[in-house]
Amino acid sequence: MLMLFTVSGSGELDYPKRANLYNPTDKILVAAHRGIHSLYPENSIPAIEECIRKGIDIVEIDIRETKDKVPVLMHDASLQRTTNNNIKIADLDNEELKNYPLLFGDETTEYTIPSLEQALQVAKNRIILNLDYKLDDLKALKRAYDLIAKYEMEKWVIVTLNDLDLIPELYKLNPEIRIMPVAFSWLKINKIIDHEFLDIIQVYHRPYSNYRIHQLEKKELDIWVNALRKYDKMEKAGDNGFEKLIYIKKVDMIQTDYPEELLGFLREKGLHD
């Protein structure tokens, strides 16, 4: 499934042939990191709506909880970076968030911090939501799961999970919701492979040995890789970051800060409709 680089006579790394990695019918889904935040504030409703308009497959949103235990969209524990107010989101009730409009660059906008419930309402049957929960807390995750079930979005949500010990309990909450464990080491990957019900995994962007490739192929796991930072930076600098990423390994989903550009690239390669 995934391929190693070979070394040429000059000592430089050669990329494997794309035919060795992708079949003609293979497609790669695009995940927009915090929505399309080049036009709107990150983790905002319009950033999600713009993803829908542009035909992006998945929008990644960060989830934290307010003082009154309402799941909301926010990456940082503090509102300093996103609203220019040095206060923790956990110290505010959800109703109070209306007093802290989101920034876009240095400018204050009309947009406020949305709740997960609002995001589910907007996304319902229109786009897949990837929930990157910033609290590895089963009670907090259950509150999110209850909302997902309320809006019948089980098939439209992927939950990112860093604490692998929570996998069995989280699965029991609702087996229909996809859990995506994060595993950047083979120790963790092996732990994930033991769970027969998992069908997706987030891994590090590095090539693997043929033995590891066979392990992942056998499990039929969807592979999620981040272009964030390294490959996004290369792409922005004109250094073919997306091209290099898909030649490192076979992937099924790529998360990026440049979703429109990635979508265009994949369509040119025949890897997206």
C-alpha cells in the first residue's frame, strides 16, 4: 500500500512510480484544516460553508468546551489569538461567547464562536466533519456523540482520538461513528490494528517498509496524512509539496491549509472527481 524511496546512483532519493501506488480508480479526499480560513476566520461557520461551496470533502474543526459544558469550535484554550481577549474558553458560558467576535487577521468580524451543534446543522448531509477534540475526556466526547446522534450525522463524522486507551469505550458509545486514532509510531499503529472495528488511521508522513505496507493493506485501513507545515510550506514555496507527499506513500485523505489548491492538484492527477 505504501512505498519506500529508492536511492539513485547520485545518492538522491527517487520517487516510486505512481502506478505502483495508485490504481486508476483510486481517489484522495481533501480535508480543510479549520475550514477555508484564507477567506474567513478559522473554525467559523462561514469557513465551513465555503468548504461546501468549493466542493471540499471534509472540514476539520477543533472542539473545546465552555464552562457550562457546551462543545464549541476553538483550537486554543485561550481566546487571545482568535479574539484578542486573554480569557480561557473554559471560564466562559456558551452565551457569553457572543461578546467575543472572531478576528480575521487583525480585523474584528461579525462572526462569533460557533457551537458544535451549529456546525452539525450547517454540515448535515453536505460535508464530512472531522472533530479534533482537544479534551481526551470520555464524558466530554459523549456530549459530542449525543449531538451527532441528535442530527443523525453518524455517517458524516470522523472523530480524531489521541488517547488510544479510550478507543474501546468510545466505540461502545456509538459504533456507527468513525474513530480515527492518531499513531505516529509503529508501537501505536500495532495497538490500533488489534481493534477490528477501526477502518481509518492518521499516520505520519514518512515512507514505510514492505512489511508495514502489507500490515496496513491487510487491515484495509483508510490512511489520513497531514500536509500541514512541511508539505503545505513546500507547496506554497513552489516546491511541489503535494506531488512529493503522494509519492511518499499511498494515502486516502490529506489534510491541508490549502484545500482549494490541493483539490485542483488532485483533479489534474485524476485522483479526485
